[in-house]
Amino acid sequence: MVPITIPNRWRTSTHDPFWTVWKCKQATRIPSLRLRALLQYALCVLVLFATASLSAAEEPLSRDVLESYIVAPMSLGEAVNDKGVWQLLNSGGGEAGFVFETEPLAPLPGFSGAAINLLVVLDLDGRFIDVQLISHNEPIFVSGLPEHLFFDFFKQYRGHSISDSLVVGTPYGAGIEGSALVYLDGVTKGTASVRIAHESILAAALQVAREKMSGITTGSPGLPKADYVEELSWEELVEQGIVVRKTVTNAEIDAAFAGTLWEDDDPEAKDDPEGLYLDLWIVDVGAPSIAKAVLSDESFEGLQSFMEIRDTSEPVLLVDAARHGLVTEEFVRNTAPDLISAEQGGFPIAFRDSDIFVELDDAVPEALHSGSKLVIRTDRRLGFDPISEWKLQIKALRSHGSFKPEIGSRTFDIDYVAPERFFTRPEVFKPAPPWVDALRNRQTDLIILGVFLVGLAGLLTFSMNALAGQRFFTPVRLSILAFVVVFVGWWGQGQLSIATPIAIARTAVEGGSFGFLLYDPFSLVIWLASLVGFVLWGRGLFCGWLCPFGALQEFAHHLGRLIGLPQIKPNAVWDARLKYLKYVVLAGLVALIFTFPSALDKAIEVEPFKTAITTFFVREWYYVAYAVSLLVLSMVLFKGFCRYLCPLGAVMALGGLLRARDWIERRVECGSPCQLCRVKCNYGAIKKTGEIEYSECFQCLDCVTIHDDATQCVPLILEAKGRRSRLSQIRVAVD
């Protein structure tokens, strides 16, 4: 187990789990709460230490496991680091890309607190060959939505580049024509989990790109300014470095092959050591002003026509005015030149012949007119940036022997970068952070939810007694609960679950990010409202007003009474015993973390929330039968699941200990002699002494109604009778 060290700043904070444990401990000093508080305190500590035991970093998968994900004719090569990054080999055994897992590189926690692990296969150009789901513990897909939807989502990455601005969701505004953003369809009701997975993929892929594929740029490359005009002479082109020259003399090429098998295989070099072997000129002709200064009118028009068709290509003119030449006799036009290669940032650039007739401008020196000329091109979409320095490499070949000659080669480099003034770099469309997209997607829902929560909080804070005293209080309450079921639950998917507290505790101990909470802002707002409610009312705000499944149970109770079903009401002893079951259930879930963590996702199904609310009863029959049976039980046993089994309710019961005030008014007579509120309380949250047990209070306000009603509250009735009796005595005396 990993030891836990409590930072000093946490020891006095009232906003962290350790303070909660301290508060629980203090509560054990109160005799009336001692036993329950001791159990809650033990569970707090147990959760924290259990989650600590899971903090060990996940090891990358073994070679045998990864090989099963690679589709022939590709195969897995050698490991390139200890973070689970491997070579991808093609059918010939050559390097074709990289294979890696996301969890070791970008372990972003999902909604279960565990990372979503995916296998990513990238080619050398930074394009996704494949993305596959390896493992996950996302509650919505573990047992809820069909899991194949999660698997199918990742098929959308194939063919896209890490340079693309990939986002999950749908476009906003008038449309997407011309947009630099590429939209991936999310999964309805599972978009939050999908966004976490998407961020994991991008974070891991970009990390591999930076470390292993540094030639790939994640920004937009420079594009030629079509409307930029500048008159240039040949001398200015050379002087400003727009045209770059590389020369190699015969003596230098001889020196390059000296001491090898081919040192005497070029008699011409021996005869004229001062002569030029290579006289290479290079110029990027993507910018019209440069192309016009270098090419003849006919070649310029041909190049512009070519660029209209291939507008993502960057053309480069090469001229060799010496005897080397630019290609071999075997060269085929419109293919990659066999003597020429290039790289940018250490990553190879794929150049090929443009198959364009090349004739130079009359102002170009005569020697170049008679030389070898070639316009090669590369695709800027593959990451090539003309206004960032790149390197051209040209091979010099020699052959030895007549029958099956042996070929030797030497490579010469020339650095080149096009001037920025002829190019423009388009504005980079950076996707908004996922939590911003989530907010946008739920903007209307969040506004409605916010208005509802503010109204409800205001009503319960400033007009609670007036609300409870309304003649039609029950219909008003049921209307609010109907809104909670339909809008908060079925529409908004705002049913809170025990999975979230477990994930938060695990993340807190492991030191991860709580960013996963932002992917579901609707539920997060309800969590925040519930936490505020802890201070104001204890658990009552959520359990009594904001829990969709709790509201369904209350409707089931009213239906049971309407049709005349007999009601089960355990006596005080059994009621107290049964209430401890929810703490046992919570303890069992925590114990699974130690003993069988893989079963935790199934065990959380003790909550019927996913069945009844998230999937609207569209699940396997046994889950539906379980959820329905709990609702049927509520028809005869008032909110039996909430009171006796709900593990989230066990956590929420801590809110009763964090409560800052006793918000339900009591009288001296409450409990002795009057027991009416206690008898009427369906939750059994009132003690014989008349005190409210706030850790079990669901804020139904029935006792508030009785307390303020002169026709129900016994002390008020007796007081009224006393006044009438004294008034009668006064009248008799007067008469």
C-alpha cells in the first residue's frame, strides 16, 4: 500500500476529504451520533487508503499482447522506449510508423477514476492508421449503453492526421465550409467519456510526434501569397538567398570516394580536378513573384495551372549546371527522383517530380539554361512548412565493374528556407478545450438547470415554512419532482452516482487531474449544488429534491397509496438496523477495491440509477427487473432503497455532519409530550426526544407543515385551547 502523507495545508482546510474525516471523528464525541459517526469515520479512512492502493502506475502491455492488435501485412518492430512505444514495420520489414498505448503516455482519468487505454497506430506522416480500444472502466459503457458504440467511435480517426484540428461534437454557426476543424461524431449520452478518450489520444500522439517524428508540425504551414507582387532580378534572388547554390568540384568528389572501391572509377574527375562535378541551384517557386522571376512565361503559366489543381503542393525548382545531373537513366517522370531526398526537423520529406516543362527566364545565366532542370513537389498537408528550414540531399553515384557492377554513393546536403514575406501562415484554428465544448453543447440545459436550482434554493432558504404551509404543498412538491425526473434525469442525465466519489477519492490520492469532472458540466453543477446544500441543509437538498430515482420512488409511494396497497413501516428498532445496510453496501464496494477491483464496475450496479435514468430501462432484462422491483417495493415501503441500501446515500449522510445549522424549528414540547412529527415522519429521521436526525433527513418538509399548522401541531392546539379557556373564564367573570 502506498503511504499517505497529509499536506499541512490540508490539516486546517474545510474543503477536502481529510477535513471530512476529522469532522467525522469529532462527531464521535456526541453520544447520540457516536455509533453511526464511528462507522462513517471508518469508511472515510477506508476509502482513502483503498484508493491509495491503486496508485501504482500501469505497466505497458507486453509484446505478445500488442501483436494481436496489429493487422497483417504490418507487424510490430522493436520497442523504442520504456513507455510502450514500438516500431511499426511494413511487409518488407521497413519502418512504417509507430504503435503505442495512450495510458502510459497520457493517463487521463475517466469517470471511474481509471484511465481509458487505447492502442494508436501512426504512420511516418503522422496519420492515424488505426485506433482501437484496449480497456476502460467508463460506467456508461460498462453496463449501460452498448459497448460497441465506444469501439466504433475510434474508427473515425483512420486517415486523419495529428496535424488536423480534430474535435468531438458538431459545428456551431452557419456551417463548416472552409473550416480547419474536423468534427468526430460523439456518442449520445456517452460524449463526456468520448471526449476524455479523445484527449488521451491527442496527448499521447503529439508526445510521440514530438519525440519520434519531429518533422511533423502541428500548426499550419506557410502558404504562398497569390496576390503578393514584387519585381525581382536574378542577382537579387541570389543576394537575398532566395536562390541557393551548392557546388562540388571534381577534386572534392574524388576526395569523398578516396580509399574506397570506387576511388578510380571517375576518370573525368582525375583529368579536371578544378572542374565542377555538381553545380546545384535550388529555389522554391511556390510564390508567384519568385516563379515569375525564374521561369519563362510559358513555364510560369504551366506551373500556375498545375498549382490550381494541386493547391496543397509546394514546388521547388532544381537546376544542375554541371555534369552530375539530377536523375539517373532509370528515372520515371512523375515519380520520386532517385538521387534526391529531403528532410525537415529530422523527418523525411516526400518529394516527387511534378512533370512540368521547365524553361528559364532570359535573365537567368546562360549556363543554367543548358543544365538539368526539375520541378519537384511535396504536400504541405503532410507537415512540410516552406518557411521553416529544411535540407535537400543529393546523391553522387559511382559504379565499379562491368558485369553486375557495384554501386557506391556519397550524399551532399544543402540547407534551404523560403523567405517569409512571400508566404502567409493561416490562423491556427485551435479547438476549444473539451470542457468548453461540453459547456457549449449543454448551454441551454445549464441555463434551465441554473434557474431551477437558484429558484429551488431561494424557495427553501427564504420561504420554506410558507411553502410547507401551502394548501397544495404536495402537488407543488410532486411537480418539482416530476421536473427532476424528466429534465434533470432522463433529459439532462444528471443522476449522481457513487462512482463519482470513488473516482474523486482515487484521483486525490494518486495526484491526478480532476478535469474529468468538467466533461459532464450538467452533473457537476448538481454536485456543486449538493455540496452547498450540505452546509445549508445536510443531505436533504439532493436526496429530497434533486435525485431523479428518489423522485421516482416517491411517485411509486403515492401510486401505492392511491390504489390502496398496504404500507410497510418497520418499527423503530428495525428501522434503525436497516439504515446501517447502506453503510455495509458502501463498505463492500470499498472492500472490492482491495480484493477484486475488476468487479467494482458491476458491483456499482447495486445502484439502479443507470437502468432507470441513464438508459430509461433499455437494458438487459435482469437490470430492468432489479430497478422495477425497487420501485414496486417503494409502493409499500416508503423509499426503501434510499433509506436502507443506497451507497451514495451513505456518502450523502455525511452532509448531516457538515451542516452549519439546525434549519427545522422545534418546540420544547416536541418529543415530550408530543410525538406527532416523529410518528408522521416516513423517513424515521426524528428521535423520540424530538430532535431531527439530519443525516437521515430528506427534507420532505412534512414535519415543517405540522409544526406551523394550528390544526395539526399538538402544542399549538393545546395553546389555542388554553387561550379559549382563559377567554371563557374572563367572560364569566365579566358577566
